Amino acid sequence: MAELQNHEVRDCFERVTRLESRAFKPYSVPRQPGCARMHQNESPLSDELRDGIAEKWSALLKKHWQGSAGPNEYPELGSAALRKAYASSLGLPVEEVEVFSGSSEALYTLASGCFSPRSRVAFFDPSFSLLSELVQLWGARKVPISLGARFEVLEESLFSEEVLSADVCVLCTPNNPTGQCVPAPLLERFLETARGLVVVDEAYFEFARFRNSEHKTWIGESARFPNVLVLRTLSKAWGSAGLRVGALVGHPFWVSFLGGLKRPYSIAQASEICAVHALQEKDMFLSKIVSETVRACEWLEKELRQIPGLEVYESQANFVLFRTEKSQKLAVKCASENILVRQLPNNLLRVSPWSAGANRRFIEIVRKEQNA
């Protein structure tokens, strides 16, 4: 945040802003044009698939804007067509689905409605970095759920009294950045026992389901678990992070409440049009993107395991997590060769596959630096 030199501005700032908002650290990710973006958990698209999607979406927008609507008009306030398409894709009644500008906006909306200085919010440590930021912004208290040495979910941590009694519990499965899933029997027992609102973030669900056909979703369980919400997104398995479209799924009461708190017109008209097509034509997106991404992840993991000095962790998502004492040096070297990786505390690095050439070059850099 810029320094305040003018005392009148500073006095006004200190009078009208909350302490929590002053301490808030904006979400920030490096963006360098032309780099291999292995740092943001995006799913890579082949040139053929990307060009095919772009051609189809361009035609859809042209057709839509040649009719009665135009880009000068606001999108539909209730996103009815998009909600209907998302609900149909999930096999749910539309009353159980609300759409947001990505699942991150759903989390922001949840925080605005449910987090306060008297709230206790539980989530894995580590987990999606946005969760800690939202807890801080709204002055809530974080209840960390510790993980095992290999980032596995520990029953004794999950079922501690502090977690079970938390006002809100957000469980990412697979978890980001660790890639581990909560075992279904364990999670089911937790949902039966927890006394607060539980949010199951399934942003990486499709990758885990591809690896394990029995990987369970908690969508469609609102009658059994009325205080459980599920998050989904088109950003990962659908290869459509640029659309910024996600969904919150659950009991109609919660869906209606949080939908009412959503920012008006938060999803752009163009995104709605393209997202409806993506959801209706899921076979064009999901199977190819997920299978190619998982294969690339497995290749990266196999190559990394063959390099001395690395500790590679099992992942069910679209990224690979590993530890090395040379994490800082590796990240700098990769960036110098236009490959971006995600640095995390405790010498951890997280990478998602990109193009075949970028993946090979990344492995070459790691091998060379580790052997230096």
C-alpha cells in the first residue's frame, strides 16, 4: 500500500478504515508474458483444442450480439441461463446451485456473510492461501487443522473439539497446495459430526475422479447434510480460468442466502455465454483436458522422483508438490528461463504442467541445479 504523506489523508484513513483491512495483503501472483505458467494450477490446452474453443466462442458471441442483446447491455442479473446449465451439468435442481465469478468469489461472499471477530474458521494448514487472508480481513479466528508428515489428513486433528465446534470449516479435497484428498469415510463421518457450516471445496474434483473412479463428490447430499456446501469451478478441469465462473452447491436456504449477498452483475455477459456452451458441451472439454493434464502430472512426478535431493508428494490434483533445500535457487533459475513456479514456505515448490517443451525444460533445470 502506498505511503501516506498528507496528514489530512492519513487522519481520514485511520478514522474510517478497519484495522483488519489495513493489514490485509492483496492476493498477488507474478504474471510475465511469454512465460510457461507452471505456478497457477491452470490446465494447459493444446493449440488445436485452444483454437477450436476460441473459434466456437467467437461464433457464439457474434451470434448473441447480432440478436436483441449487445455488449452495451448488462448481463442478466440472476444469471438464470448459467445457473440452469450448471445445475443440469451437475444433475441438480437449479435451487441448489448459485454461480459466482469463480469459486474464489463464492468464498469472498461466504466470508462477508459468515466471518466476524466472534467467528472461528477451521481449514487445513497449509491450504488455499485466500482462506487465511479472508479470515484476517474479517477479523475471524483461524483454527488450523494440522496435517501429517506427508500432508495426509490426520483423524485426531480433524476430529478435535476445536474443529468440530468451529463456526465454519472449509475443507479442500484435493487440498491446495498439498494435493491430498480427505478419505471419503473420514469426511462422511466428519460431516455427520461437525456442528457448524462445512464447505467442501472440490475445485480439483475431476482430476481426483479420473485417477480414482470411486472418488466421492458431496454434491447432491443437501437433504442429508443441510449445512454442507460444495464449491466447483470451470477454472481447472474445464481449462476455462479466464471465464471466471464457478458454482456453490447446497441446500436451497444457504444458496439463496449467499446468492443474495453476491455482487450484482459479477459475471460478465461474455463469460456467461461461453460458460453455458462449455457446460452443455462438457465432452469437448473435460475428458481431453483432464486426461492430458493427469498424464503430464504423472510424467513430472516420475521424473522428479528420479532426481536426488527431492522429496516428492503424492497429488490427486493438477499439480505436483515437492521439497528441496535449493527451492529459492531453483525458482530464480526457472524464472530466468521464462518458467514460473510457485514458491511456498518450508522449501516447497508447486508446479502444474504446461507445454511438453516447458515440462522437459523444467525437469532439465531441476536436474542440473540439484546436481550442481
